[in-house]
Amino acid sequence: MSRDSLYILKFEPILKEKIWGGSKLNNFLGKEPKGSSIGESWEISDVEGDVSVVSNGPLIGKTLHELLIEYKEKLVGEKNFERFGTKFPLLIKFIDAKEDLSVQLHPGDEIAKEKHNSLGKTEMWHVVQADKGANIIIGFNQEVSPELYQKHVANKTIKDILHYEPVSSGDTFFVYSGLIHAIGKGVLLAEIQQTSDITYRVYDWDRKDTDGNYRELHQKEALEAIDFGNKTDYKVDYSVKKNQVTDLVNCPHFITNLLEVNSEVKFLHTTYDSFVIYMCVEGQADIETEEQKITIQFGETVLVPASIPEIKVVSKGAKLLQTYI
């Protein structure tokens, strides 16, 4: 491999200390310890100030943004380059919630563009591990009007109208923009989202940060962006097909599938016209091209450039999330 040709890329994880973070990213996923309350590992990011850096091969030390400028459609695909230019459109994370995250929601593209000059934030979650009794908050448990919502916000009783969903390993959720949600304590998950770091926080359990301050809430912004529809289609219903693609989420912002592999399988990327990201959420696997063989361990993420037409996945037992646009 040379610096002139693209190959399967790994990146240095960007670890984020959070008020609600724990130690599973270190102890469970094998991330290098960098504090006792690491809440997020940004696996692939082009967020300003937190841009991923290549950790393998001849391009080691290059940033994702530099690769986009240099390789353009060879990295992301022709349609993606036309649509997003030199901005990588997805942000890929692992999240460890030792404590409940804030109750929050995210704006869609229209509001995000107008108010923040940013993409909106539609995301999905795939639960990697969950402690006994763990749950997530997603949506409301009843029909909620703007007036009822504001009454509960003012009284700090919003938790009474939220839907609590018990979770276990493998559960998958589609968290569209405007949907109120929170990751509950004891949940470790993979998150795939649009490249956006915009969060409207509406309730934070009345807790203070390490400096004794309450974190900022965004009630006015949230009220403009919230979806009051009482939808219940956020949990993805799927049955695994081994050694082939199992559909999880298909939306305009990303497509995510599950690959459960226990043999040797070829996957064609030629029809995608897109980069393809693989996150290992169980076991380990070798990913091979004509010029490269790379091992992806539990808790690791790789990016296959759009210029690579085909890969072979070899494993005695692995689960991989496959994401592209």
C-alpha cells in the first residue's frame, strides 16, 4: 500500500469525559483508560475541534478532513461528495451511561441549518450491553400537547410522561430528529448519527457538574423542535440472517445493517457509491481486500473507502454494524 492508494482505515478513538460516564469503554471495549468517567468514544468524527486521526498504514497521522480534501469521491463516493463536499456526513460513537443521560432531543436539518448552520441530528442506537433492569427513555407514554408538556417542564415532572423501554443486548432504536429521549444508566451502545453536535437538553435530573453548577437547559429551542406525535415505531424489529445482510435502519441520512458472520463471506460495495463503516459489536473478524488484511476487534470501527469495490469478512463468530449512505 502507498500513500497514493486508499485502504481500510482505522482511527484513534476520541474519548469524552462526561458527568454521566463510566468505565465500560475502558474495561469492556478495551479503549485506553483516560479518566474514570468516560462517556463517549468518538470512533469516526469530522466535528470541528474533534476530527479523527488515522491510526494505521501509510496515511497514519492524517486527519479525516485532510483525506476528504485529498481523495474526495474516492473516499466517500461521487453522490456523497456532491452532496456534502469536504464534510464527512456521519459521526460514529460508542456510549457508556453509568448514570442517566439528560432528557433531550435534536433538531432536524431545517432548524439546524437556520439556527446553527449545521446538519440536523437523526441517529440510531444498537445496544451492545445492558445491566439488569436497564432502560432507555424514548418518546412519551401518552398523548402530549404542547401545553401539557410545558406544564410538566415547569413543575420538573416531565419524567412522569416519558416512555421507559427496557433494553438488552442487540436491541436497536431509530431516534429521529424531534423525538424526546435519554439513554438510561447501565446501557452501553453504538450510536450512528448525522455529523452534528447539537443537543437541546430539557431535563437533567437536577444534578450538578463537578464545579457545582447545573448544566444549561434549552427549553425554548426544544419546544420549537419537538415532535409531539405519539409514535411507537422507534424500536427496530429484525431477525438475524447469518452470513448475509440483516436490514436495521434505512433513512435518507444513513443505512445501517447487521452482519452476523461465522464463516467466510464476500460483500460487494460497488452498488453503494459510498464509504462503508463497520463497527464490531461482538467477537472479532478479519476484513480482507486484494491488498490488505485487517482485524477488527470487539469495540473497534473501520472505514472502507468508496474506491474499494469488494471485501471479504472472515470470522468464527462476529457481529458487525455496516453503515453507508
